[in-house]
Amino acid sequence: MIESIDPAIPQKPLARCNRCDRETAHYNTFFSPTNQRENVCWECLAREEKGFFAHRSFRRGARSGVIPR
């Protein structure tokens, strides 16, 4: 019998993020030069790519026409 594997559904076990201490199934694992493992969730990686540590509900109000003062 042939089993089809969907690449969109990862079969990884739950892991705790080293940055936000949240337990998640969507994470990336990085290894340091000293061979230490660091699990970082996708939300923390997205915040890092933005260049600032924003809340999950953060959005820019000026893009919708509201200028906060």
C-alpha cells in the first residue's frame, strides 16, 4: 500500500520556542557552531523579519486612512 505524504502537514512533534516560551508545532530548528539546538516558532521569525518585536494584533492604522495622534 502506498501512503501519500502531504508536505503542507508537518509530522514534527511539539516543541517549545526558545524566544517566546510558547509550545508550537510550527517551528524551525537552528544549530549553533557549538552544536546547540534552538527552536524558534514562525511568529517569532516573522517579528524578527519585520525589524521590531510587535504584538500579534499589531497593524498600521495609517494604511487604512486613520492617523493616530
